[in-house]
Amino acid sequence: MPIPLTLVPASAHQAEVREIEPGTYEIRSTGGDPYVFTVPLEADYDHRQIRTFACELFCPAGLDSFQVFYGPPRESHSATAKGIAKSEAWAPVAVPFEQNWDKPYRTFRLDFGRQADVTLRVRNLRLRPLNAEEQRLAREREARDRLDREQAEGWREYLATDFPGSLAVAADRRSLRLRGNAPQPAVLREIPMHVPLDQYGSAPVVRELPEGEFDLEFPRFAEDGGDRVYHRWLLTRPGSPVPLCHAQYVVGTDGMAPVETPPKQVPKSIKGLAGVGYVPSHIQDLVDLGVHSITTNITLPGLFAPTAGEDTFAHVFQGRTFHVRRSALAGHDQLLTFCARHDIVVCAILLIPRGGSEESRRVWQHPDCCDPGIYTMANVTSAEGVLHYAAAIDVLAKRYCRPDAQYGRIANWIIHNEVDAGWVWTNAGEKRLETYLDLYQRSLRTAHLTVRQHDPHARVFVSLTHHWAETGPRFYPSKDLLLLLRDLTRREGDFSWAIAFHPYPQNLFDPRSWNDTKANDTFDTPLISFRNLGVIDRWLLQPDFLFDGKPRGLIFSEQGPNSPDLSAESQRLQAASMVYFWHQAKRLRTLEAFQNHRWIDHAHEGGLLLGLRAFVPGTISTPGEAKHIWHVFQALGTPEEAEKTAFAAEIIGVRSLDDIR
């Protein structure tokens, strides 16, 4: 039986709540975070059966979201309905509880969107069992979870096994060369990039092999133009899916690049800026600030038009013709040519936003991506998805890895955003780390194998948050992700992936990172923030984490101190935090560069003011006045550094800035 719920009008936050008749309430939001609590239930109930919040809403304006918290108000104990449509009649709303619904919770908090001055009515609030359709969806989720658990267990067993055979794959511009040892008569299987581990054994057989060593050469391109460099190769027993080695990707890539290639690029200093776009009125800031590296975002689906037109040019990739929008490249051309003229190294962040047409979603987005994901994992689960993803990267690499740098240069490629927080930033549905990381490895390798065909110095970077050994539900500790990625790439062919880390302060709103309590000096630190940057430096210098005898590349591609407001005191605090970060970062042995987030404050960043410049009031990110941190940032690494940064010692609480450790 349903369990009725009653609101407590006096508990409302940024909202006015009144009961207009028994069980019917009118709610007007007075701020951007309106919510109200329910009266605590007195009796227990069977939470295994009662697992849905339901009500009826009358909301002519609609809601961007409707969220229900149970127990303590944490995201890990909540459920959300997105996009409540405008309605001038009573409309049913149901929010099933899925995550951490582990006991009969008695108090609930109802959050009515993120907009002020919205008036709505709600009635018939209750907890109830799932209906037939909700039960069907729940069964589907449970089936997906069982499959994911089985696949994750399969990955763990596969990685832990020392197979008797061996295999290595290299490529040049025309052929593939496979060398190895078959411990018994075997067959060689060819596995397309989109095929998962549990289907390896059904891949087609391309050669029968006798016992012993072998050295084989295959044409790289199929008759239809398909590029076999994107395939994996595997030895199994004849007539059996049982593997005799770990599947191997192409790792020898030096022969794929053209004769003339761009030179290796290394930033002249570690100072950089993140999320930079071309702003003609203020682009000279990059030079005036002494910036030697930037990150810039590139969204991939918008590169292609469905048909040819005046704004497009043709790009042939693996026998398919893609229609590339010139307008989608114009802004990147302007920014990258400016950077090339001023010797600024560019790191491109490749992103796939959720949304778009049904066809676009089918091709680009991982089929399991869901709310609240902002960006999605590349669709490496279908041949069409891999083709489009690789083709888009090929467009960029062909244009921005030219020896003459006609359109500028991209030296480093950051693949997706904050993959350890993939539930929001690289969504592929709810996955265990093993199955999620297999998807990400395929995306990472696809990018690596594509850009290396144009630039033998290009590297792909793994984007990670500051949550090192501690995280929340549906997220992965970045330490665990890196350990598993290391093991996975070693087993299936290691390559020069690098790390783009985001070591923000513990509290993004509080720039006093020297007070961070969750950032310690051990490899098990919950967070890596400004306070303990040396942890990741030492981590990468461990012999077991080296690649080809050297540390993997490291950049801090997104981090920055906040100014709580634009007062002189807050701006000095923000600038002091930058000085604190600088004195830590410049001592690191593995750090190639950091890119401060942001150049310009942004009005839609949850109240954070991370920029070196303020935005013009009434705009989103139009450059305004330079903040105190602008001048301090400019002085870092110059003869003016000591003078411009001395003020920070007192704020940080040290006698001398040299005491910062």
C-alpha cells in the first residue's frame, strides 16, 4: 500500500510553501536552490517493495529537475527526474530509488529545480511500490548489472593470468608485422576495436600457426579501405576460444608517420592557462602573462555535416567520405595559429557532449550513457562509432600536426574529461571500474593510433580529478584507475599514455589549500591538492610506473584558486594561493606544465571565480578587469617574482616563501 507523505512548510529553503487544502501545496521558489522536507514517518516499511516517490505536479513553467534526497542530503542518497515538462494540468511524476536505497528511510527532502520565481503546486505525495513498467526497467537494470559484474570478473581473471604464448604488433604506412611464439599449434584471430573481451574467442581466424616462433606480415589496409591498425590480435587454441596470450594492439607506431613530421614541442616554462578560446580583444594576454601552454576544448560531433555544402570540405578516411564543417574549425585555426606564432604548446581536450539528433547519439554516444552525464564516452562499442570517432581525430591531426603548422599545432591530446568522475564528465552508464576502463582504454588507444599517423611525438593524456584514493558512489579513485590502466596496457601492449591531473584545493570555494585536511604526504592520501603535489611526482618516479624506463608525461591541465568575491581581500587571498601552488609545482621533477583554470571568470560556474580576469557584469565571460592574481601570475618565473609575491608569506603563514613544502 502507498505511504502518504506530508510537507513541513517551515522547513522550506529559498521557497515559500503553503498548504492550500489538505495534502495540496503551493510552492514558490525564491532562489536557485528551493527545497522542503517531509514530516518524518513514524513506522517502518518494507523498503524492498516500497521504492518509488510519486506525486502530481501542476507546473506551467516546468522544472529543469526534480530531486528527492533520503537520509542525509547527499548525492549518493538521492534520485532525480530530469526535465519536468510544462503542464497546465495535474501531471504524474515518479522517481524510483536506485542507489543506496538500503533501509526504510523516514525523512525526505524534495528539491524543485534550480530556478527562482517559479510557482507550482504539488499533491498526492507518497511512497509506493514500482509499477509494471518500472519493474520492467528495474529488471533491465539488474540484468545489465549482472552482465557488468560478470565482465568485470572476467577482466580481473584475464589480467591475472600469465599465458604461455607471446605476441607483439607493429605497423608502418602499408603493413602490419606480427611477431611472437605459439606454445602449441594455434590460430591467430583478428579482433576489431569495438569487440569486447567476452567476444574475443568468436573473432575470425586469419592464420593457422604451428608450434614455435613466428614472424608474419599482413597488408595494413583491407580492400574496402578499412585500417587494420585499429584491430587487436590474439592467439587461441584451434577450434577453441581459450587464449594462449593476451590480445595485443599495435604498439610499434614509429613507421606510420610521414617522412616529414612536426618537431617535438616542449613548453619553455610550466606556466599555462586552461580552457582558452580565441578572444581577439584580449588574446595578447597569453603573451603578456608569459603563458607557454594552454588547453582548449574541441567537441567532435560538430565537426561533421550530414551532407556536402558550401561550408564543408571532403575528408576521406578508411574508404569513407566525411563532410567537415569549415566553420567548426575556424575558431581553432585562429587560436592555434596565434599560439604557433608565440611558441605556445597546445593541449586539445576532445569531448563528446550528450544530446543531438537520434542519428548523432547512435553514432557518437556510448549506448548506456544517461543522466546526469554532461559528456559521454566515445561509442567504441560499434564499428560505426569507432569509425566516426577516429575520423574526427584524423581530421584534427591532419590539420594541426602539419610540419609547416599552417593552421597551428596540437602537441598533446587529452581524451575526454575527468574520467574518474565519468558519471558526470565521461558517462557510459553505471559500470564497474574494469568494464569502464576497458571502454576508456579503447577510446584512448583509438586516439593514440590516429594521431601517431601524423605526428610521432604526439601523446594522449588521461584526464583525472584530485580525488586520489577516496571518492563517492559511481566514481572511481584516480589512483585505482591508474593502477588498473597500467596493468591493462601492459598486458595488451603498452604505449606512451600520459596524465592530465586536476589538483584543485580540497574545497573549490576556499583557496587556502595549505589548510587542506584530506591531502597528506602518502600514496594513500584521499586527495592530491596544492598542499601535496609531491605525491603524484613521487608516484610517477616509481620503477613500476615508468614507461620505456622514463616517467610518464604529467601536466596539471585544470586547477586554480577561487576568489570568494571580488573584494581586495579576496583577490589577495586568491593570488596568495597561486603563489603557494607555484612554490610547490616548480620543484616537481616530472611536471611538464600546468594550465590554470580559468583565464576569465565565468558566470555559470556555480559561483566560483577562478579566473585571472573578472567578467564584465551582465555577461557570461566577456573579459573585464585584471584581478590581483593576473599581475602575480605574470610575475611568476620572472625577475619581478620576489617583489610581487612577498605579500603571500603572511597570508599563508610562513616566514619565507622558501619554507613552503
